Amino acid sequence: MDGNTMQDRRRTAMQVLAHASHADIAARLESLALPDHQDLRAAENGLVMLRGRVGGDGAPFNLGEATVSRAAVRLGSGEVGFGYVLGRDGGKARLIALCDAMIQSQAHAQGVLTQVVAPLQAQLQEDRRRQAQEAAATRVDFYTMVRGEG
């Protein structure tokens, strides 16, 4: 795997895993034989500053803080994975870090991508499609009727 392909796979996987639930990720990982691994950084919670810009291109300003959880995991073969999630779900951050490390491993990448990431991505796309249909069903078109003079 070349650098860009690996980076693209990791980016896609992180997008999917960040939006999936902790229970869904854990259920998908149960079908895989997990490699030996250890926590480099135990899951911990903290705050990050959110920055904003007026109009998208104005001067940056501090919008506020958000709670995040992070974790780092190293496989027995040396690959290191990182997981960050909004909120206080350290277990989910750890599972994401484990998936990230496994995606970098030649021996485990295909299993994680096909057994965990791809089904979760399909599920998230279906959920978004269903939500869009539900929103479209409640759409109201407003129009103005012109009264004739008379």
C-alpha cells in the first residue's frame, strides 16, 4: 500500500467510525480475531477549543469548548493507532484506535475494512438516506397567489 492509499483508507475509516456508535463498532469487531495489542495512551477525556470565522472567511475567534475522548493503541507488530471522538466515550475512542492500528497492518487491514468499516459505512449511508426521505416528506412549498384586480 502506498502512502496516499493508506492515508485515504485511514481517513475514510476514521470518518465512518467517528459517526458509528460504540455498540456497532464493538459488535463488528467481535467477528474478527483481534491481534495482541496494548494501550499506549489509556482513554482519557479532555477539552478542545472550537474556532469559528464570521462568514467563513472572517477573522478567527474562539467559539467555545467541546469535550473529546482520545486513546492510542499499539499492536504487537508495532503499528500505532489513534482514536478521537467528540464526547466522553473513552471506550469508543479506544476501539477506533484499535481499528486504526489494524488498518495499518498488512495482516489485518482487509478484515477491518470489509468486516467493520464497509458495513458501518453502508449503514450510515442508509440512515442518512432515510432521514433525507423523512425530511422531504415534511417539506412544504410556499407560493404566493396573485389576486386579480376586479
